[in-house]
Amino acid sequence: MMTRIRFALAAASLLSLSGGEAFACAEFKSLPDIVFSSPYDPFAATQAPRTVTIRVGGTESGCTVGIGVDGGQNGGRRMSGPGGGSLRYEIVGSDGRPVPDAPATADNGLLVERIPGKSRLDVAAYAMMPPGQTPSSGGYSDQLTFNLYEMSDGQPGRLLDSHTVSVQASVSGTIQSTLVVGGQRGDLGGRTATLEFGELETGKSLTFGLEVTGNTPYQVTLESQNRGHFTGLDTGITDARIPYTLTMDGRTVGLGGPFDLPVSSPTDSGRRSNEHGFEVRVGNTERALAGRYSDAITVTVSAN
């Protein structure tokens, strides 16, 4: 009886030793950092994706593996940048679905492949940045971990390998301006709009608006063709002048020459656009000659 017991224990020991020396069936062979080559444009309808080639190599007999991706160092797959700003990105498979991490399965988007023998296999994924974000301009980064699992009955099992890569992108400084006159909206660039006063009277006023969306500081430049005066258009009154005042956000604008107003940009954690209100108020018309008068105000918005 004692001999049989010792033999059974020895056999169990041998089996345990054999199981402990089992090798992983696959490992990552190549997984480069993810660097978006083109700067992110907040106003582009789409952003060019970045192909991520994941090379997996078999180490012994062929096996089925699953590749998962975590949420990144910053959580939620977000790159961090200037002033605490963030830039969202996503890792998707060839079917366009985001790639999750275990315990998700292939049905949930885990990348599952069978590696034949000891050969190498390239698995394609894609890094994308959703459009419509307005983070501050500058450089952004995150750390992202890819995990390789041995699949069993469609479920991710033991972890075979892990690899962390850097995710990097830059955001270009850009702004977009919209002029609002008489309830009509249009892009500021090259647009001409008219404030129609009708009969000029002392103190009469009209308003217009300017909306600026962007991710960088900018300045608004205002320039009056006649230096803050309506001038006569009709024969015999071309030298006639009627003064007026212009205010931006309640602040009087000097029109003796180009007038610059620096404005801080909206931030990633605050407003994404600024709205500016303008008022044109007619000066003293008591001694003005009858006729038609006009002036032209040029509004320019430029990124700093």
C-alpha cells in the first residue's frame, strides 16, 4: 500500500511539472507607435485614419488568439494636451467597430485570428480621431496597451503577451467666422452685407453680430473707409459727412484707423465659440444736407 501511494504522488508530481513548462502559443512580434501624420483640423468633415499593423507570431503549434485594446493611460482613449485639453481617438477593426479588451469576445469587436503553425500573421486595425472636436492647438499624446489572449470556445483565456505603444497627434490652430446681419448668417470671408438705415436720424442705431469658433487666440480688426463717418453719395454732397459711433460688445471702437481687439480663444473645457455684438449709432444729423450717405466697415478675424 505504501509503495502504491508513493508511486501515485510521483506521477502527480511529474504531471504538474510537465504542465508548468507549457509555452505560450503566440506573441507580439511587431507593434509600432501610433503617430497621426496630419495635424487634426477641427473643421474638417473627416479625419484621415492611421493604419495600425499588428504582427503576431506563433511559437509552437497553431492556435487561435484574440487581440484586445485597453482604454489608454488617460482613460476613454483620450490624448492629453495643452492646458488640460483632450483629443478623443478610437481603435477600430476592419469592420469599423471599436476594439474592446477582455472579457469582450469576437462578437463584441475583439480581433480574433488563427495562427497556422509557427508562422507570422499581420492583423490590421485603424486609429481614428472623431471630427467636430475643438481642443487647443498643440501636441497631444496617450499610452495605449494591446493585449494578446489565447482563445478557447470563443472566449479570451490566458494572457499571452502585452505591448504598450505611444499615441501622438498634433492639432492645428484654426478659426471659423460667421457674420450675422439682419438675421442672415454667412461666412465672413469675402462677404458683403448692408445695414440699411433708411432715413438717417440722430441716435438711430442698427446692430450686427460676429460668431468666431476655433481653438486658438485671435484678434478682430475693424476699419472704416471714411474713418467713422457716413459720406455723401449724390452730386453736390460728396464732401458732406455725418459721424457715427461703433461699439463691439459694448466697447466703443475707434475708427480713425484700423482698430485691433485681441480676444482669447474658447477652451476645450469651456465654450467652443464666441459671439460678438456690434452696434452702429448715427451721430448728429441736424446740419446734414439731404441725400444718400454710406460708409464701408471691413471686419477681419485673424488667428494669433
